[in-house]
Amino acid sequence: MSRTSRKIIFKESTGRRIIEQSRIRLLCVGLFFLLCFTSISVRMFEVAVFDKRHSQTITVTDADNEGKSEQVDLQQTNQPVLQRGDIIDRNGVLLATSLMTASVFVNPKEMRDKEEAATKLGNALGLDKQKLLTRFQGGKSFLWIKRNLTPKEENLVNSLGIPGLYFLPEEKRVYPYGNMMSHVIGYVGIDNKGLGGIEKQFDHQLRDTAVNGKPLEMSLDVRLQGIMHEEVSKAVEEFNAIGATGVIMDLRSGEILSMLSLPDFDPHNMKKGEEAARFNRATLGAYEMGSTFKSFTMAAAFENNTANMKSSYDATGPLHISSFTISDAHSMHRWLSVPEIYAYSSNVGTARMIMEVGTKQQKAFLEKMGMLAPVEIELSERANPLYPTDWKEINTVTIAYGHGISVSPLHLVRGIGGLVTGTLPRMTLLKDGNKGKAEGPRVVSEKTAANIRRLMRLVVEHGTGTKADVAGYRVAGKTGTAEKATNGGYDGNAKLASFIATFPVDDPQYVVLVMIDEPKGNKSTFNFATGGWISAPVVNNVITRMGPLLGIRPQYDVPADDAEKFWVDNKGEKIPEKPKIHPAALVPAIDKRFVHVASY
């Protein structure tokens, strides 16, 4: 073979080898990509099917979860969560809303260096490094590090690059007004379910609301709640009280405009909230309301025709019933007319009035006024009234002036509303909550309602509640001072000081209650700790501030024709007509300020 032929054959064989090598390289590259694709596909299949079926959730029970068990979906850690619906006040002011946050947890078994991880996380989140390390070494596969991180904390933790660290998207419930409405609005738990107040009562609706975007509208007015909170808090501090309650109700609609219970709590941090602070005194507390209950005794006597505004009773000294003695704190030592009994808050006179009414009629009347059953309102925290099962004569007498029966402050607010209007209000915490509903039942006649209004106005003008009088707003009310029951008796140093008011007295639109628990009298009250000295001035301040906000125009000159309907005399100078003098034989020393009240 010639040299030329050998060269040609060599070149051809070399070309074939190059081609074969190229084919082999392409085949290897193809196989490599096939393996990669297959691996990715298998992993995706595992995540979609195997992990979902076998490792979808884990149960968490540890100190970081407040001792509760919780199912955490590890496959949904990057998915958005459904937000809880908003709660707003009657004017659209935001009271509760939800914000999207992230919570961080770890699987310590995936960590390369537990000590380094504990140090980094401790520095980033301000946590105890040694405690973190101890927990990481505990052998668990799931540990919460911190719930509801701030955006800054989330970015900082994310930048640490710690293996086994994960984020779970969650929502955080936020209450813009904090403690101010904590008992009414309530709070949510770690799983964002309602555990108290409106949050609990409307838990299902709030979750549905998050879908359609419609907030829950409350009857509360954040402006009035702010006024009540400020004024009552000042009184609690000034008189070193252990707690207090404040309520404002619109009589025309039955809507609660303000509801306060002190002490209150931070709904964002329930771990630090004391159990006593979570107790809603306005709805769940049951108290002996003292002399405010004399209003119901007066009305019961009027309705049963055992007394009228001209009646009088012997209050010259203590009243003895069996082994019990009924006396007055400041006895007038004479017969008293019905207006005087109410204005001077005479226990003896009130006791004699109810003895004429009788036990059966008293119980029936209080039942009609809703005092023997829980108040119907949109809260689960409601008190059952406490009253004697064996209702004896002595019970009848003491209940007449507010001892021996315990009700919630809401019972009193609703009851007084029923007395001054004649119709028992249907109370609600929702805006337009009574829209379309029938009016509450009539409980007293128009004549009785008018007489109760006159008596309550008398208390503010000349009786024990003068410190509640607000010029132009024609406030009417009743004081109450009840000693708290302890160990089968009463503690004279532990009092509930109350004042309940309605205004304007000729056309009642609002009821305002302030009750201070165990106030201590000081120099400004001459060491008295009664409703007239402690709570009446608070009601004065509240009404003075709320009146202009609600557009209630002060009225200083009362039309002459209105003088026949209610008592409007401030100083005894403007008596509309010559009064009919009470029989001198019965009341020889009758207070001239009260004569013309009895004449109607």
C-alpha cells in the first residue's frame, strides 16, 4: 500500500473516532440531564404525595405554646392564612383588626451547630441563649422560637442562615385602643380563636366576615368610652379603690355606648394579665346595689296602689323585725313623705313602704323588671342574680333598700331605664342591634314613670346626689352605698359607691352608671366614701363632656306647660302653682322643698 493510501485510511479512522467520542459525550450529557430531571420529579412527587400524606402536620405541646397542643401544618408554611374580620365602633373607628406576621420555629435535629444557633438567635431576638441551647438539646424535632415577629425581626432571623429554621405565616390580632375596651371586645388565643368578649361571642361570624370584607359594627362610641375610662380611672386612683364599672346606654335604641370595667388588661399580652383583671364587672359581677334599689320599691308601691306621692311613713326611729334592726344612717327622727324618703334615702321609710306591698308582690315586680334572670346581651360573660330561695319578711325589707339581692350593673342600668320610660329596654352591643325587633315590654305605667323621674330629679336637686347636677342637662339620679358582704356579715370599711343617672329628665335619652369598688374617702370628701361623694361627681364630669359630643343642647329655661309634667325647681324659687300642703298631723315638720313634689 502506498504512503498516500495509508494517509487517507488514517485520516478516515481518526474522523470516526472523533465522531464516536462526540456521540458518547452527548449521550453522557443527556443521561446527566435525564437523571437530574428524574430526581427533581421524584422529589416533587414525594412532596406532593408522600409528605402530604405522612408528614402534613405535627402536634406541638411545650412551654412555648403555653402548655397547649396545636397542629402545625409544615406543608403550608409558605401559604397565606385567612385573616379574621375587623371590629369597628358605631362611627367606623377601628377597634380590632388583623395583621399578617411570621412566626419562627426550628427542628434542632437539622442543626449543624446548636450552640452557634442559640447564640445567633438569642442575639437577634433578645432571648436567653443558654435556655435556647438547653431546649435545642432536648431531643425534640419542633420548637417554637417566637410567634408574630416584627418585619425587622423576620429579616434579621432570615439573614442568619441557620439550618433547620423555618417561618410560618400567621395573623396577629391588633387592638388599636389597647386596654380601653378590653372586656367588651375581648381577645383571641394563640390559634386566633375568640376567647373572650365580642371576639368569642361572634367568633364564627368574624371568620366569615374575613371572606366578604364586612366588619362587625359595635354600638360602642370610642369617644364616650374614652371619656368614661378617663373619668372613672381618675376616681379609682384618687380614692384608692380596687376597681370600678361604668356604663352608658341609649334609652331610645337600647344600645350600649360605653361599657367599662376596671382593672382592665392588655388584650395583646394575656400572659401578663391577672385573672382578676379579666373579670368583667359590668356584666359578670353580681353586687348588692344599695339604695339605688329604692327606685324599684317606690315603683312597686305605686304600681300596687299601696302608696302615692302624698303618702308618708314613720321614720322617727329604728324598725325592729324579729332579731333584726333597720335604721337610717342620718335619721330625720320624724315622719317622712315619699319624696323625702327617696331624697334622704331612708331605709326605715323604704322598709315600711315595702311591708305594705308584700313579699309576693315585691318578688313579682322584680321579676317583671328582669332582676331575677341574667341580662340578655351579646356576651357570654353574664351574671346570674343572687336572691333568697326562701324569701322571708326580713328579706323583703332588706331587698327594698338593696341588700340581700345581688345583680350585675347591667341589671341596674336596664331596670332604671325601664322605670323612667315605662318600657324595659332590649340591651344590645351591636349598632342597630334592635332594628326590626319589637319594643321591650311595658313594666310600669306612664304615671309611675313620671313620678320616678320626679323623685330622681329631686335627689339631684335637693337630696344625696347634688354633685351630679349639670347645668342645662336636667340630670336625675339616685345614689347607692352598699357595704360588701363578708363571712356572713357586712364590712363597714368595704363599700360599693354608686350613682345612676338619666337625662334629660323630661324626655330621658340616656342612662349613665358609675360604680366605684371599695373607695377610701379623703379630705375632699370629708372622709366619706358614699355614692353621693364619690360617684356622683364622676357622673357629672361624664355628662358634662358627653352632652356636647352627642349634640344635646342645654336647656336652661323650661316651658311653663312642662312644669306640670315634672319637677324643675332648682332652688325652691319657681313653684308653678300653689302647692297642696301635706297633712300637718302626719308630717308636722315636712321639708318645704319637697311639698310641691307630692302635690302632683
